[in-house]
Amino acid sequence: MKDILIETERFLLKSLTQEDVNKRYLDWVNGPNKSKYIYYSDQERSLDDLSAYVEDRLLDESVLFLGIFIRESGIHIGNIKYEPIDFQKGYAVMGILIGEETWKGKGVASEAIKESAIWLKRTRGIQQIILGVDVRNIDAIKAYQKCGFHLAETPHIENDTENHKTMVWNLS
């Protein structure tokens, strides 16, 4: 989905473009501070890899892939992605990456998740947000619970290891 803009109190959530794919973004995936919990960063990536990844998601109507930008400065600090979105069954699988270290632990995830989930419910009829989380990622679990997620089984994604759990948020 292209040309999406969602405004929050502090951020703009907008469709990523090729201009957003740069060395700083690549460092979130490859750099020394990359998250061990992000699947895409399981191997070294190039700018071309990252560019192709972004482009593929923008062309797929079952994906909402947004950059998180500081409202005042326009600086790109992270991404939120819903993939896949099943419009008929009314659910979306979410992932989020706060790439800029200085913004971690400052409520970015909660703000971005809440506003994008509201947008998905209002404009696309999505009733449930699902995510997979590593049980060792305590900070993420706490942030997700603050948004309304709870641990639950779902037939829409499977837990592939003992450390991987599913969290669900029913948008009511």
C-alpha cells in the first residue's frame, strides 16, 4: 500500500520510499546495535537487498509498511509493518522496529502501534492484530501489553520454537 500517512502526537507514519533506504536504515539491520529479535536481520544485507525488500512490500496490497518519522524534524527512526493482512478474516500480523537507539524505551512503539491499528480498523475493517514475540524480549512484551496485546494461541501464525510466543490484540 502506497501513499499512506497516519499522524500521531509525535510522529508521522508514512509509506516508505526508496529515498528512505539509506545507510542509517541499513545499520539498523546490520549494525552493532541490531536487534537479535528481528528476523530480517538474521544475515548481512546490502542497500540493494533492503531497497528490494521495501519495494516488494510497497507493491503488495496485503502489506502495510510504514516508516516512523519524527513529526518536527522528519527524521526516520523506525518502521512498523503489517504482513500479511487478511481482509476477509479481519486480521493483520504486525512487526515493529525502532532503529534509532535514542528513541528506544520512549513510547514510540505504543504510539505507532495504537494509531496504525486504529487506522487499519477504521479504513480496512481489521479487527485483530497478531504478532510473534521472543519470550526473552521482555521490554517488547511489556510494550505490547501496554497497547492491549495478550499472550494467546492463534491459527494464523505458528510458534516455531519454545522461545517464540504469539500475542493478540482484539480491536474493540
